[in-house]
Amino acid sequence: MNKNKPYLVNLFITLTVCFIISSLIIYYDLLFFTLTENQLLYSYSTIAQVTGGIFGLTLTAYIFFNSNIQKIKNTDYLYDSVEAILISHHKSLIKISILTGIIIILSISGIYY
């Protein structure tokens, strides 16, 4: 059995619920406030900058973690455990990188269009 299946099911359910709620809010015009064009552009720009900054901090933390864990990797009895942790963290970093890129591209495309 694929161990990513519950994750994908939860992701699909969450996205579906968010889409339904946002569609209902827009359809029934239940907005709490409206934004001017300048406020909307400023918020898109801020989202892209904050996302990039948080990703930079995450990448820096990963580099420090990786260099510190490499010192522990040399022991024989911890080699397999440390290798599994490094692979897991590397896969997570790739997922975060892809998600960050998508968020920044969508934010910038919202500014230009």
C-alpha cells in the first residue's frame, strides 16, 4: 500500500472544502471588506517577499542541520538511521521548494495580470 495515499486524500479533501467555501462566499457576496487595486497589488507583493524570506530561512536551517548530522553519520551503529533521516529531510526540502516556487509565481502573476 502506498504510504502517501492518506496524505493525498487529506490534501484533496482540504482543497475541495476550501474551494467550496470560497465559492460560496464569492457567490453570495459575503465579503467582509473589499480591497482597492493598490492594496491588492501590495498584498501580492508582500506574500511573495515573505514566502521567499521564510524559504531562505528554511534552506539555511537545512544546511546547518545537514552539516551537523554529517558528523554523526560516521559512527557505524547510527549510519542507517542518519541516512534515512537525511533522505527524508531532502525529500521534504524538495517539496517545500516546489511549493514555494508555485506560490511566488502565482503571487507575481497576480501582480502583472
